[in-house]
Amino acid sequence: FSALVTSSCNDILILPLMRGGDPMARGVHEIFSTSPYVHYEEETMTESRLLRALEGIQHVLVVDSVVNRGHSLRKILHRLESQKKFVYCLAGVMQEEAAQSLPMEFPFVRFYALRISKNQYTGKGNTDTGNRLFG
């Protein structure tokens, strides 16, 4: 994370996973206030839009409030894997199994969580964190 402190805000992309990652990412954006801020929704983020967002970027901060099994996070990390960027995942809470498996699956990513939880929630349908937080 120390590389970010010495980096220009212009080469840091803040990429909140929607919708649950937005409130936490806004706090991150207060620190890196001139950094580009692009909402990531799997259904609407085309490859060309993602590549445009990554132009001139060295560091990508993927932000989500809760990482349970890591399904949504894995999708974006697979897309970033070939981009040769420094990638950081910031989470409010990360489920213990995901905290152990994700760093092994994605060794190019630095993972940071405010809290690791033994609890696990498996939703059905539209019961993800964003829907639970924002209705």
C-alpha cells in the first residue's frame, strides 16, 4: 500500500463494486480525491469501457463492503489479471475462507480487510449486499 502514498492520484483508479462498495469507496476517494472513480457493474462494464478506464492507470483499488464467497470479486479480478496493473482489494468485511483462498488464486492482488469473519451468508436471487443495504 506504500506505493500508493508516493503515487500520483492520477494513476490510481478507484473501482467500487456496485452497489455495496460505493459508500466505502467514497471514503477512499476522499484520500485520493483527484483519482478517477468508476463504478463497476459486471452487467454494464464492457471490455472497451474497462480498457478506457485503465488507460494511464498504474494502481487499481477494487472496493467492496463485504466479500463473502468472493464470486463478484473474482469476476473483476479475472478481467484485471492480464492488465499488468498493481491491484488492491479493499473490503470492510471478508469471510474467512475467501480471505484464505483469494490471495492464493490471485497472487498479483494485495488484499486488505477491516475485519475477517467466520460468518457466511449465501443469498438467493437479488439478496446481495447492495440489495440488502439499499433495497
